[in-house]
Amino acid sequence: MKIPREELEISFSRSSGPGGQNVNKVATRVEVRFHLESAAWIAPATRVRLAALHPRRLNREGEFIMVSSRFRSQGRNIEDCIEKLEGLLE
């Protein structure tokens, strides 16, 4: 499934853990969120399944949140979030 990036809200923050000065200076942690109920690009049955299987990824506003700080660059962490999300949508 192709995820429309314009439907996603992407924000950045500093990662925690080891990494030296890079961790302290660069906002590489990526948080991707979207409102699950209004995501018309996801089939209704898939939205129900996501909410049931991943309740901790939903906040009080009904936003589904995916986070990555696996890599030392924003770009790779964005791609990691998108890939994880695509995996959940299959």
C-alpha cells in the first residue's frame, strides 16, 4: 500500500541513548502521526484492526503514532517509520 505522505504529520526531536555529540545536537528521532478514523486511504476493516491490535499507538485524540530513532539521520528514520507503518497495513 502506498501511504500518502501529505496525510502524515511528521515531527522531530532529539534521540536518547548512545551516539555521542550527534544525539545531543541533532533532532533525528522521528514521530509520524495521522488521525486513524479520518484516514480515508486505509480500508475501514484495516483501521479497526490497527486500533484493536495496537492500542498503545493511539493517543486520546485518535491519532496513530509511529516512532523511530533507530538511525542517526532524520531521512532514514522517516523511511523506517513509513516501512513499519506499511508492514502494519499489509
